[in-house]
Amino acid sequence: MATHTLSWVAYVRPLVVAVVSGFVGLLISTALEKPWIAIAAGILAIAWFVYQVCYIRSVRLYTDDSGVWLYQGVFPWQKGVVGVKWRDVDGALFRKGFISWACRSYFVQVGHRYTKASELIISHVGKGNQFVEHVNQEHQARLHAFDSSSKAESLTR
């Protein structure tokens, strides 16, 4: 079973958004001469940032005997698993580029044979290239095992 989480790059966007929204709240409160706006904006920015960090830490991309799965969620009503069973996997791929290579943070896509709506698509997967290699190797091994068992079954008939 291979488990991967999101890389440090996933934390950059929430940090930038929190800092900018806090700064905008400070500018608005200064312009309107109402300090409570800066306090409220700061509290909201911090709360949103903490939620985003908890969410990013909850994301797990993993494989097991059944297929490839994505677990995510912070609150009980958000927590859940989506995935693609091995029999339905079309293949996995990742996007390459200098930034993703340098940061070891990849965009990963696990395709579904029958529908695009059931694909797993996730960005900023830490060492996502290794995860994709694992998924494709496991998928090929399962296909070869299925082919050899179906050939043996047809020979015995």
C-alpha cells in the first residue's frame, strides 16, 4: 500500500490569501477609521488559514487491494473517500515541469476507463511521480495476472 500526502507547495496559496486578506482588512479599517474591521479581518484570515492547513493535512492519496483512493475532509460531514477500482483504472499520469520537478510537487490524475467524471485529479501531490509509477506498475501487474488466469481458465475448458 502506497500512501502520499500533499507537498509543502499546497500551503503557499492559503498563506498568501490569508496575508493579503488581513492586509486588505487593515487598509479598509485605516481608511474608515474603524479598528474593529482590522480585528475581524485578522481573525477571519487566521481562522480560514487554520482550516486550510487542517484540510491539506487531511488529504491522503493511497492504493490498496481494491484500487486507488483519495481520502479528505476536516469535519465529520466532509470526511470521505473517493477512488477508482483497479478493474476501472485506465492509467495514471502526472504533469512535468521545472517547478514541479524542483519542488517535487506534481499534478496527479488517475483515469477511469469508462467516465471522466470518476477520475481522481489532485494537485500538489508530494512525490506524485513515484505514486504514478506505483499505480501504473500495480495496474499492469493486475492486468497480467488477470490475463494469465483467463488464459489458464480457457485452456482447462
